[in-house]
Amino acid sequence: MGVPESRAIRGFARMCMDGWLQGWHERNGGNLSYRMTPEDVEECRAAFSFERPWVPMGVADRSLGGEYFLVTGSGKYMRNVSEDPEGNLGILETDSEGRAYRIVWGLSEGGKPTSEFDSHYLCHVVRARATAGECRVLYHAHPANIVALTFVLPLTASALTKALWQSETECPMVFPHGVGVVEWMVPGGPEIAEATRKAMAEYDAVVWAHHGLFTSGPDFDSAFGLMHTIEKAAQIRVLALSAGQGLLRQAIPDEGLLAVAEAYGKELNASLL
Ligand code: 2HA
Ligand code: ZN
């Protein structure tokens, strides 16, 4: 069996196509990374080659040093991943200090990992820590409605989270911790990586103002489902604000948000209410 048929690559490629079909990945927009399990690595190891050079990252953290990450390539289009995984994806090995990576499979023809790999790596570090090692998937996409809300709502975790929680009854149970926010910054560098790392230490989803959304989760379903739920709630909010010309006549009350979370065994982050 080749690497493209492995469980990890099939799940990853399916998620890339699902995001493309949602309209979240215009051109080469968005990126995805998956911290492989030891079983995933074993399934693929026979096809690895260790000839490409170590490349320093712009960040360093040894807690995930030595782990393997499956990532989308810089400039690659999500819609092309399932057609050609080897050309559009790469498996990266990180060094034991967590400050450099080398490509051991894929990104054929001189490809490089996503420009946001520094952000992904630091977010993997903090999400792994926050979830006792469960979190493995980090997903960045450009869904239109959540981005639209960053032009009309205050750029705070409480304003955005409360607007989303109130917009769809599922929300308090799907993301009871809330959604963090990073103000507008130039993408692709250490500054946005550090700001995202800080926000991700508290939240499993973080909005990048006027740009997009980062979500995380233990598997592809949960990271994709979180993106989908937040974007759906944002769409409902945008529709309601538009239809009401900015006026909302009623919404789910705060006690209702707390009651939904409680009914499903979740603890709502009440500091955001
Ligand atoms: O094009 O989305 O943030 C990739 C990106 C950069
Ligand atoms: Zn982006």
C-alpha cells in the first residue's frame, strides 16, 4: 500500500475537498496540518526518504520535537489535493529540539510547506498541552461570513463568541470555551504565529480579523465540524443583521446559553457572557 492510500492521507484529502466544496478555499487560500500518530507514521515509513535538508523554523518548542506532521504545501490549492497528494502535501519530520523540519515525503518538485507552518506548529504545541495530547488537527480557512463579522463587531473574544452562541442553539455545546480573536496582522510570520499561539492556549478556535478562522481538534471530523458550525452561526448572524438592518428583536438569553451547555454536559465559559 502506498502513502496516498494510508488512513491519514485519505482523511486529510477528504477534508481538503470538503473545505473546497464549502467555498472556503479560493485560489490557494487556507491550510491544514495533522500531527500523525505513531501508527500513521508506521503505515507510511517505508516510503520516507531522509535526503532533503533540515530547514529552520521561525519558532522553536521542543515539546513536539521529533513528531511527524502532514501538511498542505505553500501556494497549493485545496481542490487539487485528492488528485495529487504527493505534489500538494508533505510529511515533515521535526528535529528533537523542535526548531527545524525536513520533508520526508511529498511536496515533490521543490514544494514547501504552508507559509503558516510556524503558526501551525506553535498551535499544535499549545493545543496538545491543553488537551493532554489529544489535539492533532489544525485547520485554517477563509469562510466569508465569519470574516464579514470582523468588520462590524468589536474585535474581542466576548463580543464575537456571544454573537455566535446566540445565533444557533448548537453553538454553546459545540464550542463552550468560546472563540478567540487575533487583530489584523500580516499573515505568514512569527508575529501572527505568536498571537495565535496565545489565543489558542485558551480557545480551540481563533478568528483572524479580516482574514479567516483557525480551528483545532483531535480528528478531521471535529476540526472540520467546528469550522462549519462557527461559519454557519456567523452566516445566520449576518443574515439576521442584514434583514433587521442592524436591529435584532430577540435572541437566546444568557440563561438559555448556560442551560444548553449544562443539558449537554458542557461547561460554558461564562466570563464571555
Ligand atoms: O494562502 O491562507 O493565510 C494561505 C493562507 C495564508
Ligand atoms: Zn489565510
